[in-house]
Amino acid sequence: MHKIAMLGTGLIGMFYTMTLHAHRSRDRVHIVCARDEAGLERFARTWDIPHWTTRLEEAINHPEVDVVVVALPNNLHEQAVIMAAEAGKAVLCTKPLGRNAAEARRMLQAVEKAGVFHGYLEDLAYTPKTLKALKSAQNGALGRILWARSRETHPGPHSDWFWDKAQSGGGAIVDMGCHCIEISRNFIGKEVRPLEVMCWADTQVHPIEAEDNAVGLVRYASGAIGQFEVSWAFRGGMDLRDEVSGTEGTLWLNHWLRTGFEMFTSVGEGGYVAEKAESDKGWLFPVGDEIGSLGYTDMFADMLNALDAGTAPMETFYDGYVVNAIMDAAYRSAESKQWEPVVLEDWRGSDEIGADVRLKDYDAEHFLIKEEIMPDGRTKLILKEKVSGHVVQKITG
Ligand SMILES: NC(=O)c1ccc[n+]([C@@H]2O[C@H](COP(=O)([O-])OP(=O)(O)OC[C@H]3O[C@@H](n4cnc5c(N)ncnc54)[C@H](O)[C@@H]3O)[C@@H](O)[C@H]2O)c1
């Protein structure tokens, strides 16, 4: 059993606590910390948490606590992680790890220097659909991954600090691009080096300094492209979708809207429907098991099982650092309008993997480009002559 200090009782602190206390779990939130005293006590009583405090150091250093969960605004992650590392506690930090790669690297160095367990709470890499899809991709069902597209869009975040660049580190890219980038990295392969990024970002709607819309392409050493699409101005709820294409297969995942539960009500549901739902009337897309569908259940199981087993979880602070480095390149590209290199001062993957265009033999003289059955039942073959390099076609059957 682990006794956990939960730092933050906002949207994510609540989802995390709900998850940790679900399903007759052995692990418990033992102390909770937030800024607002009245809300804190209410939160602690709702979730049956014995201690609460407004002081981060008191929660982290509580003598019975062995795991610290950082669910605070982005500008407080580094400070909280360093305090937890210095206290010798296991530390799990929400996304994004840092506001930029420099912060994320200092956090990685702090936990590694202290020798404490660390996990990057990237829930969307753990949704049940994603875990199953990743297994298929890792088993080779899609062949070589060519393109991994991930989209997160909604009408904008729920707290003031997200909208203030100084506290958040950026807009939709830092808030949601981090999810999309890590989903793509998991499909493309974490050992494959991200090389460069091309990104468009703009503030299309809101009176803020940060971007509320962005689209980016991340080019990997294998030749694969990771594509992220993020928006704080999308209307109609929260759209979480992934598409993965490989040389041998395709995957499409829809995690939130139209997942098979559709409902109409003329009078209204009377409150909360699902995260970022814009209405409780009309056609609704509720979600049966919200904490499961968003990946929190499998994520905490992996984190705490790995802690017990003395192994690393699927998502570590190193992953958080790589994601931050990719986002830094995205911001540079949005300014320069050029491909910008991903700067990784600490690269632990492979440098052997290169873009690999495999040539398929058709016969001794030709490579096969494409084969297609035509409406008249005959088969058309598009071939490349090995010696001349000419492209020719041949009809059989
Ligand atoms: N899917 C996800 O993984 C996901 C979803 C939402 C948010 N997040 C991340 O979680 C973090 C928090 O986001 P949120 O949506 O819960 O924000 P929020 O605004 O809902 O809650 C923030 C919490 O931090 C507390 N807090 C702020 N300053 C504090 C201080 N100085 N000392 C102690 N407590 C303090 C507040 O009291 C509040 O409880 C962010 O890093 C965000 O990016 C992750």
C-alpha cells in the first residue's frame, strides 16, 4: 500500500484521486494540498483523506507519505519535483513535465541524482484503446509506421493560469500538443530520434498572448511523421482522435465524441455529462467509464506496479523531457516558419535507425510498386525496371 501526497485538487487532482481510490484500491491519498483552505477541507472529506494543508513542503515531507503526485499548474512542477526528490520520495508528475525542455531536464536530473522513482503522468498514452493499438503496432500488424496523427481539441481550459503564458509556458501546444506528441512517439517507437519540427501556430480567437490553435509535423529518423493538431477554440466538446498508418495497416481511434454512447434529451441531463461537454441538452455523447477511457486507471496501475517491482513505468520523466524538447522546436518553427531541429542534449534512444525505403522484388528484372484488382477483374501491376529505372505497367488475368 502506498500513502500518497496529492499536490493540487483541481480538475486533474480530482481525477487522479478518483482513480487512486476507485475499485477497492489499496493505495490511498493520505494528504492533499491546495491553495484554497475551505475547498481543501471539502475535498479531503469527500474523498476520505485524513490530512490536508496549504503548504507544499508539509504535504511532501509528511512522514507517512512515500509517493508524491504533482497535479499543480505548470509553473509549480519544477519546484514540487525538486522538493520531492530531495525528500527521497517517489514522484509522479502530470503533463507537461516542464514549461520547456530546460525545466524538464532539471527535473529529470533532480530525480536521477536523488535516485527516486519517477513517472510521467501521460494518461492518453494509457487509454485502453491506445494500449491495445500499441500492442498491435508493436507486434508488427501495421508494418513500418509512416504517419501517426493525433488530435486534441476542445473549447479551452477551465482555469485562469492556463491562459497566462508566464504560468503555463504556452497555449494549446504546451497544454495538449504534449499528449499528441507522446501518443505519436509511442506508435513510431521511442527509440527513434525526433529530428525536426515544422509548426503553424496562431491566436485565432482569444485575447491572449499564447496560441489557441496549432498544427505541427515532427519528422523522425525512421522517416515517420508525427502530426499534432490542437485547438482551444473547437466547439462541440472534446475531440480526441488518433490515426496511424503503416506499410501494412491502418488504425483509427476515437476516444471521446461518438464512441458508441449517444443520447438525446430535450429537458437536459441536469449537470455534468463528460469532460468539456458544452451542453447537457440535445444530442449528448456521455462516457461510461471516464477515468478508464482517459487512461488514468491503467496509468496509475502501471506507475504503482512498476514502483513495487523496482522497474521503470511506460512513461518516465525522460519521456516528458523529449516531449518538451519537441514542443520547444515547434515554438521556434512557428516563429521562423522553417523546419527547426529538435535539440536533445541527452539522447538515450538509437542513432542507428535511418529512413528505410524497402524495395520489393517482383521478379529478377522488376521491383513491385503497386498491385490492384481492376473493376473488370484483371490485375494491374505497376513495376519499376531495375536496370533502366523506368516505371511500367503490366496487366494479368
Ligand atoms: N489529462 C491530463 O493529464 C491533464 C488534464 C488537466 C490538467 N492537467 C495538468 O495538471 C496540472 C493542473 O491542472 P488542473 O487542470 O488540475 O488545474 P486547476 O486549476 O483545476 O487546479 C490547480 C490546483 O493547484 C492548486 N495550487 C495552485 N497553486 C498552488 C500553490 N502555490 N500551492 C498549492 N496548491 C496550489 C490549486 O489550489 C488547485 O487545487 C497542470 O499541469 C495541467 O497541465 C493534466
